[in-house]
Amino acid sequence: MKKLLICAAVFLSMLSANSESKKYGSVTVIGDSIASGYGLSEYVSGNNYSALDSFGNLLGAESAEYENYAVDGRRSDELLEVFSDKNSPLVSSVSETDNVIISIGGNDFLKPMLDAIKTRAFTDTDFFLSILEGDISAGNISEYSNGILQSALTAARNVDVDGTVGNIRKVTEKISSLNPDARIILLTVYNPFAGNVLLTAASEAAEEKLAALNDGIKSLEGDRIFIADIYEVFKGHEAGYTNIGKLDIHPSSAGHYKIYEAVSEILDTPSESKL
């Protein structure tokens, strides 16, 4: 019996020590495929805990409790819609957690642009026929590139920035009403097209709307809402911090680590001192 009690005491001591070693309390990650870990080598579709090098899982390893409810492809309106279901596991989680980290807006903005670029780039039959016929002239290449640019511009113009920011604002309001003590961390949206010289025109097309979107996100800062400015973190390093070389807008392992650092910097600061 004495030996059993000693073993139990040792086990409880180990649990206590493990809990005390965690830097953060409870953390809930919500949003899109940037938050799920999509694009990382170990990522398994639908399993947000599969890629250990995602920013969420890096934070989770240092948190007493961690849950990730990100969904690949999720837009801001779809995230907002989840809050209409009071029985949703996501709603339950954000109602009880210490920290909510939100990555949203990329599918409202970046994905439509990339889809438009891919569609135009790979379905321009006139251009590919000219190649087969040996007519690879500067004029053909220029026309092809201009077509891609116009597709990107059209997609960028169709982005409803005000609507996206409005959805994100409503999400933060829902969380605050459910959990007034929660600290909410919003990520700004980076420009992955800046990381590829072939997509320079797309990058320029994106910048104006992207600036408006990020300004809108940053305007939500205040009270218990904080901004991790990932746009600025990635600026000038997009080629290394994203998978854009593979026409994938998602962060690379290095990019996820930079997001982890930016969010950690906020979590490491007592929230009272930032109010």
C-alpha cells in the first residue's frame, strides 16, 4: 500500500510539473486552411493535428489545453454561420477558452484570385496551340501574360472587402458575447503572389484590395482584440514563407513558424498591459 501511495504521489507530481511547464492556458484556433496546416508535408486532410509544424500545433504544444476547429476552404461568412449553432463544438470551445486565434479572409480574397489565374493559365487554348505550331513570339507571350493579369484583376475587383471585414467583426462580437474574458488574436492576410516573379502582376493587382482588407482587420483592435500582423511579417519573404512556387498560397513550414512567433509575442504579453 505504501509503495502504491508513493507511486501515485510521483504520478501526480509529474502531472503537476507538466501542467506548470506549459506557457499558455487554453488556446482555440479557428478559421481556414492557413490555420489547419494545409500545404505542410505531414498534413492529412481533415486532421488539424497532423502537421506538427503548423503554427496552431506549435502553440498547442505550449498550451495547457488546445483545440483547432479550422476548416479548409472556409470563408468569413461560413465561419460566422457556425455561431448560429449553439451546440457546435467550436462555439463550446470559444465559450470556455482563454485565447481565440482567428485566421480568416484568405478564401474570401486570395483563393478566388489564384483560381482565376490557374483557370486562365491552363485553359488558354490559343496560346498553347501557338506553342504547338512553333509560334512562340513575344507578342503571344505578352498576350498570354496580359490575359492572366486581367483574370487576376477581375477576381480582385470582385472581392467584397467591406463584407469580409463585417463578417470578421461579427465573429469577434459573437466570441466576446460568449466569453468576455477571452483574448482574441486576429491574423492579417499576407500577399503570397509577391513571392513569385511570374506572378508580379497578380501581386500588384492584389495589393490595393489587400491593404483595404488588412486595414479593416486592424481597425478591430481594441479591448481584448489583438492583431498579429502577418502581412508585415511575410513582407519581402513571401517566396520562402509560402508555397507559391508550387502555385499554393499556403504558408510553408518556415512561414508557420513566423506566424507562431508573432502570435506567441502577443500571448507572452500580459493582456492587462495591452488594454
